[in-house]
Amino acid sequence: MTMGMWWFLGAAVGQLVLAGLLLRTRSQERPELPPQALALLRGGPRAAVTVALVALHQRGAVAAGRRGTIRANGGAGRTRDPLQLGVHRSLQRALALRVLATRPKARQALDALRGELGRTGLLRPPGKLKAARLLLGLVPPTVAAGLLTTGASGPALALGAIPVLAAAALLCVPPTTRGARRLLANLRARHPLPAHRREVTDGRDVLLYVALYGDPALAMFLPHFSRDGGLLGRRGNREDGYATGRGWNPDNGPACTSGTPD
């Protein structure tokens, strides 16, 4: 293998190392998280908006609209929660969940919530995540350029496959950290989904179950509102779609079959 090919492989490994450093996070002491923050960790932005909608619906502030939409139904009530306020203010007309989660006021509140979770080490900062993905995306072209430029083959192909496969694995690292996934697992262990809705009488507990379990909890506690409002079966509410990397939406990253640990 030529010296030139070694230079290209070294560049690819350097890109991997820099991306790995960007993906590293530090865990910090964190306060008790509200349900919408837990939902964001589990299912992403749409799951967090769903929990906000459930909280607003409990106060009569929103209702199911026509054709799987949500509409405002009076004022937001006595709440200071930024996401609930952002979601309610975005409902100047009836909107579907996927559209509502992209409205400026809702997105602003979601970005603020992401920032808070990033500072506690539960979410990777979006800027670092994008930079890491850019570096990882450069690994295959770097290896390919080396092979084409130097005309290397045989052992060079085998060695070049190593950083390419490593880059593919790191691209599947989810936005959430290991600490976030451990937190969700512990909360599910402490709060298993009840067998019947009548076992839960506190609306705050309903929010927690929706945050931790998504669709199954929605179907149990708010079947009509969830069905008529188009909240069921959405990508952001599926089990662990955000936390493990499965079913990411374009804002979050590529779809991967399994999450990669930190």
C-alpha cells in the first residue's frame, strides 16, 4: 500500500476522532424533569408537543378539530409552561400535529427545551451533532478519493472499509445520551403502564404516562381526543423513536435500525 493511501486513511481516522469528540457529552446533576421534557427524550419534538396538547386538553384549552387536526378552544388557562403556551399560540387555526410541531412559536419553545436538556447532558447539542454528522459524512469520500488517487487495492480496500463502517455506526448515535435512556428506563420501571384507565385519577399522572409510553397511553386515557385529533400513530409518538435512533424525522437524523451507545 502506498504512502499516499496512508495519508488518506489518516485523514479519515482524524475525521472519526473529531466526530467522536463532538458526540461526547458530560452528565450533570439535573432537577426533576417535566413530562414534556421526558416526552422529548423518548419520542422527539412531536411527542413533546403531544404531551403539551394533552395538558391543554385537560384544561379545556384545545379540542379535536376536523380531519385529524387540533384547534384552540379558549384561552390557555393558568400555565407558565413555555411549550404549552407556544403550542396554544400556534393554534390560530386548526392544525395537524406534524404541522403544529413546526410552527415558529412551538419550535422556539422546543428549541429552548432542547437547550435545557443539552445543558444537563441528556441531549447532544444540535450544533455539535450536525458538525459530527458532517465529519462522518466526509469519511467515505475521503477513503474513496485515496483509493482512486493512489490506485490502491487489496489490503487498502480492507483497511479503508474500517473507518467507513465506523462512520456508519456513529451516524446511528441518537440525539439522546446514555444518561437519558437510563433515566427513561428507570422511570418506566417505577411507573409501569396500568392495565385500566380507572387505576389513574390524577391528570398529572396521565401526562407522565403519555410522556413515557406515547400511543399506548394516549389510546388508554384519551381515546377519542387522540383518535379524532390525529395524535395516534405518529412517528414522534412511537416507542423510543428518538431515544434509540429508530424512525428519526429529517430534523433529527438518518433512520437506523438500532441505537449506538455513547
